[in-house]
Amino acid sequence: MEVIIENSVQDICKLAAKFVAKQIRTKPESVIGFATGKTMVGLYRELARLHEEEALDFSGIYSFNLDEFVALDADHPCSYRRFMEEHLFQHVNIDPDRICFPDVMSSDIAAACSDYEDRIKKVGGIDLQILGIGVEGHIGFNEPTSSLASRTRLKTLAQRTMHELARHFGSVDSVPAQVLTMGVGTIMDSSKVMLLAIGQDKAEIIRKTVEGPITGLVPASALQMHQVAKVFLNDEAAQSLTLKPYYRWAYEHKPDWQRFDR
């Protein structure tokens, strides 16, 4: 796991976007796993800028989203399909036929989850999975106590998660209680993973994720076992890390052949 820290939100979003851009430029047909949430807005804004100003080409990629609310129509203002359209897809040249979401409207949820796993395998697996993190350590909607070997499945949201989402839906009662989400095992199968976290409210869970024990109580801690995991943090999100000075020093002294930002 490599921890990368920048002082500002803007700087860390730009650096994270460079990592995504290098993946796409190196392999134009990359399979990218996308995440949603306010943390991703700055990242996707920068990716859209790279498309507009530096011709970053999304036409060959496949996209697979981490999760979606069960029985929520794609056109609903709070759907994650709508989020992706508004913040990224409509701003770049992605092929609509290569955009994939779990089928949350299916009458057979178990089959829909199995089909999503099969679709990922059919295109060769996820090359780069983008992740945010919840304050309790969930990646995707893998809430605490999720199996670290889990696959795409139905999950019931924790009450704290539902309260966090209520600001988007208008009330807690309007938040769907169930979601379909890639499992931790699905995420870990990705060739590369990157986690982006900003703000001091994420500082304690980042400490547990990066420096704490690997445990189902903090699902994101499984990323410690991934061979290519990049954790992008602004200074506030990194403030509780014991080895913060070392992470900064190590990144600044990387050899050129290991760098993606040049």
C-alpha cells in the first residue's frame, strides 16, 4: 500500500486523476471500476478537464460501478447512474454500450449479482478500481463485518450510512435500505486499486485502514493485502497517521521509473 499526501483537495484530486489517466493511456481498453460520492466530484472534474484539454480518450474503456440502490430508477436524482452521468460520463467520450451497472430492478437479485460478476470476468477483470471510504470503513457498500472474501451481493445499509445519505434523499425514510454492491473480494481481484479520501472526518478511519489491523470491522483495511493499492489523501484526511512524515518522504524520493505523475 502506497500512501500519497497532498496539502489541498485540488492537488490530491489532480494527482489521483493523473494515476487514472496513465492507466487509460497505457491501456486504452482498460476496465475501470468507478465510485460515487462527494469525494469523487473533484476527481471526475479533473478527468473531464484532461479529456477536454489533453485529449484523454475514454472511448475504449469499460466502466463498472461499485454499487447502486435497489429498485431505484436510473433517472432518479439520487441514483448513482445519474451521479456518474452528471459528473463524468456526459463530459467525456465514453461509449454508452460499455457502461455497466448492477441490475437493481431485476426480479431475481441473486441472478443479477451473479451476472454482474460474470460481466466483469467476460471483459478480463477490472484493471483499476476507484474507491472512496465511509466513516465506518466501508468500501462500496461493504459495511462493517462484511466478509473480506465477499462478491457482488445485496447488502442492507447501516443506520449511520442511511443518516449520511438522508441529506441527498430529503429524509432517512426516503433512503433505500438495500443496495447491490461489489464485494470486498470482487474489489481485491482488481489489478490495481486506488482510494481517495479528503477531510478531517475521514482521518480516524484512514488511520485504521492504513495502520490498523486487517479486520471485517474495517472492510477497507483489506486493501493492506492488495499488491497495487494507492491511497490518495489531502493533509486533513492524513492527520492521524502515525507514519505520515515517512509517507511524504517516501513519495518524494520515488525513483522516476516508479512515478506516474511525470
